[in-house]
Amino acid sequence: MHDVAHPTHQEQHFESTETVRDIVIGLSDGLTVPFALAAGLSGAIASAHLVVLAGLAEIAAGSIAMGLGGYLAARGDAEHYAAELLREQDEVVTRPDDEAEEIYEIFEQYSVPREAATPVLQALQANPAAYVDFMMRFELGLEAPAANRAHRSALTIAVSYIAGGMVPLFPYMLLSDNFAALKLSVAITLVALAAFGGIKGRLVGTGTLRSALQTTLIGGAAAAAAYGLARLLNHA
Amino acid sequence: MHDVAHPTHQEQHFESTETVRDIVIGLSDGLTVPFALAAGLSGAIASAHLVVLAGLAEIAAGSIAMGLGGYLAARGDAEHYAAELLREQDEVVTRPDDEAEEIYEIFEQYSVPREAATPVLQALQANPAAYVDFMMRFELGLEAPAANRAHRSALTIAVSYIAGGMVPLFPYMLLSDNFAALKLSVAITLVALAAFGGIKGRLVGTGTLRSALQTTLIGGAAAAAAYGLARLLNHA
């Protein structure tokens, strides 16, 4: 479910990639887990009302857990970046020789000798802001997070989770017969998973058909396992 | 829930960081969502058996969805890295001028003039393997993924999810009174969330107490929302 967007060319369309990633995170879990839970429960209990109740409780729990989790992760990243930025800004001024040595070490990893790296070091030393940015990216591997990202990330993930989770639950709300609702839920959710997977595959470049098969497989396997387990336990 | 481990100094203890990250992903969702679902359902239905059934179905669904999702994400990252590596290896040979221009552009972002970057470029051109590695890291921002990571990642996430999810369900297995089970489940799960959050905070450096409060807050909020929603719906 995680790290689906590759970091390639982040600098060009950073914002949209992050939002797409949040939608993908929310939708893929939202389409999968409430679907599997509802399918599992409908294999064990007769009341569609209880399936809807459990499904909605799961959506509430999952969207809050994922949304708040996304919020704290994004805020943690932003704070981590800010703290490291302060540290680098300080070190560039107070420990110039150590920083210069770190530059040499970065280039040594790529067999670039010290004398070849020296002009780059001198250019960076002439521009402390660029020097700090360079260290953030190439020593620490950190990118500046978008401002206000945490709130947007939390909301995007939570709304996507709720939207995804409502798809498999609709049939249980409409139909009183649990088995008929299960069949309809499986049908529309597998179609939704395939469509979502296909679009995701196009966006992140892993291939439309392959990604569609993967998301359908994950959702189907989770639902089948939950269904089998619930039936087994109910007959035990 | 995502990206909790910061990429700082990944090169030194890359393996352990990835495993810790997978355990954190599995445990934080596993402790939170089945807990909230069980709490929510126990606010609406009297049968502890049904709460356990729904909880176990959720654990089956969630562990498979997250484990398979982690597997595919890790495999996708590895394939993406391999494909980009081939492309860079080809471009270094077939389009040396374009690659040289890309090197200049990387340094221009940090106000390093072309003449200062030229010695670095020449050193890289003398060592094609290092040249390709440099482009992978500094043009594309990609790190070589650990071999065989996908299987291990999937298993670690799934087992952590199951381990986390069993904690809140135990009381419902032991006690026949749903309300007594709810109280015990809330007590032991909040303690488990605080302990997990504290350890996580120490490991990723966000602070023990703060991280403990955050995980407890997420789990508590999700459980309270699920409980409130289920009660509301049941009385509607």
C-alpha cells in the first residue's frame, strides 16, 4: 500500500505526485479492507444490518487511523527536514572543515578524486544557501516538503479511504438478502479495484493491465481469506 | 502510518531500518484498526463471539492487503530501479553529451558553474560504473533496493499486523461479557499503543513521550469514532 509513487522527477510535478500517492494509499486500503471484512462477515452472519454496521465502523476506524497517521508522518517529515536544515546551516558556518570533508566523502563514493571535487566545493562555499541545499539533498537524501502538506495529506487519505470503503458496502445497504448483496459487492468491488489499479498503473508507470490485475488479486485474496476464516470459525 | 523511518544515513544501517519500518507499518495499523473495530462493534452488539469473528476477519483481510501491498510495492521499486539502471547504463554509452548536460544541470541547481563541475564530470566519465551510480542517486534520487526485500517485507508487515491485531481481541476471547471485555481491551491496547509508540519514537528519533502520545491518540480516536458511529447507527 505504501510508497507507490516513484521518486523520479519529483522536482517537476512534486505536488500532484504527492496528492496522487495519498489518493492511492487511501483508495487501495479503502477498497480492499472494508470489502474483505463485509465479504467475510456475510459468510458467517445472516444480518445485512450487522455487515453494514461492521463495515461502517471499519471505515470510521480505518479512515481516522490512516488520515491521522498520514498527518503525523507528513508533519514528522517536515519537522525532521527543518531540524536537519538548521543543523546544516549551523555546521556550514561553525565547522567548515568537517563540511568540506563530507563533500569530499560524497564524491569519493563515486571515485571522484579530491582535486576534481575541489572546484565544486569552492563554488558551494561561495554560496552558503546552495551549499546547505546541496548537503540536504546529497548528504542526507532529504527533499524540502511542501508547505501545509500534513493537513492536505490527512484529508486526502481519509476521504479516499471513505470513498473506497463505501463501494463494497452499498449492496448490503440496498439488498436485504446477504448472499445476493455479497455477490453484487464482489462484482462491483472487483471492477472498481481493476479500474483503480489500471489508472494507478498508468500514473506511476508500472503498466495498466498488470497493475489492474495486482489490485484485483490483493482485494480478492483478502476477501477470500476473510470469508473462509469467518465461515470456518462460525462452524467451529 | 507511512514513511515513518527517515532516510538519514540509510547507507549505514539500511537493512535494519527497512525491517523496522515494516514492523512499524504492520504494528501501528494492526494495533489500531482491529482495536477500533472491536470497540465499535461492542458498542452495538451483545455477542462477544461476533466481535471476535469480525476482528479476526479484519485481521485476515488487513494482514493480506498490507502484506501483499508491501510485497508489490517492494517488487515495483526493485523493478523500477533495475529498469532505470539499464536506461542509464545505455545512455552513458549512447548519449554521452546528453548525460554530460544532465550533470551540469544537477550542479547548476546549486549555483555551481560549468567550469567547476567539469573536473567531476571528467572523473565520472573515466569510471562508467560510478557515473551510472551517480546518476541513479543524484539525477533520479534512487537507492539500490536490498535483494529479496519484497518477500521479507510482505511477511514482516503481515506478521506484525496479526501480532498487533490479536492484542485488542484477547479480552473478547476470554470474557463473555462484552462490556467487561471492551474495558479490558481498551486498557491493554492503549498501554500497548503507548509502549509501541514510545519504542518507535526512540528508534526513529521523534522522541519517546511524544510518539507514545501520538500513537495512543490515533488508536483512541479511531476506536472512539467507531464506537460512537456504531452506537448511533444501532439506535437509528
